[in-house]
Amino acid sequence: MNKFILLFLILTYGCSLNSNSNFWTKAKKAEIDKTFTKTLFENTEPNKNEFNSKLKIRLPKINTKILKYNLNNDGFASSNISNKNFSKFKFAKIENFSDYEPEILVGKNNLFFFDNKGNIIKFNNKSEIVWKKNYYSKSEKKNNPILFLASDNNSLFVADTNANYFALNIRNGNLKWKKKHTSSFNSQIKIKNEKVIIVDMENNLICFSLKNGEVLWDVPTELAILSSQKKQSIILFNDMILFTNSIGDLTAVDFDNGEIIWQSPTQPLDLNNNMTLRNSEIISDEKNVYLSNNKNEFISVDINTGVINWKQNINSELRPAIISDYLVTISNEGFLIILDKNNGNIIRINDLFKNISVKKRNKYFPVGFVILNEKVYLTTINGRLFIINFLDGKVDDVIKLGRKKLQRPVYFNKSLYITKHNSVIRIN
């Protein structure tokens, strides 16, 4: 019995977070989803909701200079990955991780993430730990905070689900200041001119000083009856901030003073409807703003006026991607959809889950995707990574990376990084 206890302790603590240890597991081949493979040839009849499914579409040459992180249009890259090497950075399970949408922060030469104890970790471009810092008390750690990160050249800003917000020196991780807000956070974060823009759980847009955490201005919007666990979205365009709240309002605000420029409600005032609303993150091409939701609406809004250009019947809460004149998204039901961004016309629809039995389809709920050259990498709520050929919309592989929710993939330095409740997975 003592041997079993000793073996358990070795396995549990053998993967140290010490920057001098071998903290990434050895690269290995991932497991192919046997469920998907088993049903692959059992049902070859196309789904009735596919459209132009045999149409071949080549992506235009991707120019990485058009990637706009402040516009959330970062869902593609021109690089390839081999999909052969899989390794993990492990930590103990983060409670409630699957209920939120934390994302790895990508810098110029570094990655930032956190673990189950609230340790904030900086990785270099070789995936080595540069520093690891923790500024939580014992009681705060017990509350299992989920962290949201953003950075500029000098500072790393952190906000969490326990209403803390603080800033670190980005080079060494030393704490600059730490403060408490009146409400918790579940939002993207943008930084410009040493000002931090974030939305709290009470649907307030807040501008903090990055120097000292002082509130410079705030913009209250309609408060929802129930707080949504869907992360709220923000984009920065010139001197304008655009953001969504949990009841479906899209609001444009002046960056300098917080004055509202325009507001476009995307949903009717319906209590039952708004309680279950889940918006996608908003993206922009500097002319229009695009968003979708789980109410079967994909919307284009003029960025300067807030006027709705068009609506399309697409049911999705995933962040879309803009590539040239294409809008690419994946619906909650697992359909890869390509649209003309100028008029909203659908060009092609492919059912990614058509070879999965009807009883099991709901287990493959999509979470997020990125496009690397001609491949689409889609994560699901049951731990699968779909690799899809963009040219014809066919699924090349379905790789099993676990049983729990995988967050949206992030591309960095010729590798794909995917977070889950107890590890960061690296694919290269």
C-alpha cells in the first residue's frame, strides 16, 4: 500500500513549476478520436443544411501585417505547424475553468498565463519559464480566481473574477500596485497610452490608469438580471472604443473622456431572451464591426454610425475571422460557414460533425478556432481538436486531447497553444 502512495506522490509533484526543471512533458503523438473514426464511414449522406459544400475556396495570400489585435482580428496566420509534436505544461486543476474563457496572452517574444494557485507565469519563445509570481493571499487563492491578462511594453495588467486588478513589471514580474474593484471582471482588456479598458460584471466600461490603478472614467450600461459567464468583448479603433455587454448592446465610446458616441441594441428588451444571450467576441476591419450570438444572428454594424448593415441567420458564439473579403465562422451546431463580409451572403457551409452520430453531436460543442495557412484548428467542449482543410471544408483529423473543455487555440512562434483546466498543450 505504501508503494502505491509513494507512486501517487511522485506523479502528482513530479512536474515542478520551477523554472530550472523540465516543466514541459516530452513531445508525443496525440490520440486520434476513436469515436469519430468509428463513425466516419457509417453515414455519408450530406447534412441538409450544408450549402455549396463541394465548392473549393482558396484563401487569399495572408499578409501577417493586417493582423489587428486591437480589432480582435487575429484568427489566422500564414505559418504551418506539423501537428506531430504534442507536449504539456501541467498544473493542478483550476476550479470553474471551463465556465470562463481565459486566454493565453501573446506578446512579441513571450507568452503569459496562470495556474491553479494564481501564479502568473511568463514564458519565452522557447517555452521556458522566465518568471513566476503570485500576489494572492491564502483566502484569495481559495476563491479560485480566473485571470484575464493584457500588456504593453512595460507592464502586465491583470484582472480577475474576484474583483482584483493589478499591474506587474513585465520584465521581472514585480508588483507595481494592486487594487480592489466593486465588481468582478470577465472581459477582454485593451491598453493604449497607459490607459486600461475593461468591462466589469455589472456591464460598466471602465478606464483605469496603468500607472496607479486610478479610475479615470466609467460608462455604465444596462445591468442584466443575471451575470453572464460569457466574456465581454472590446475593440479599439483610432480614438474610439467599441464594446458589448451581456444584454446585447453594442456601444461606441470616446477613448479620451468616455462619452458615448453611439449605441446599437442588437436585441429586443426581452428578459427571458437576454438572460440566455451569449454573444461572440466582436471583430472589425476598420469599416464595420461584426458579431454573432446564440440567437441565430450574425450582424454587421457600421463602425462610425452604429447602423446595422445586414443580418444573417447564423447561430454562433465563437469569435469569427476576417480574411480579405471573407468572413469565417463556425456555428454552435458545428457548421463551418464562409460569408462575403460586404453583403452577408453565404458562400459555403460545411457540416464538420456530419460523421458523428446524432446522439453524440451535442458533446462536440465548438469553443474556438484559428486558421493557419489552409488549415482550420477547432477546439470543442469535450477535449477534441478538429483539423479541417479550408479548401474543401473536409475534416482531416480529430485529435483527442482530453475529455474536458479546450479553450480557443492561440498561435505563437510556430506552435499552437491550447489551455484546459489542468494544463497548457503545445503543438508543433
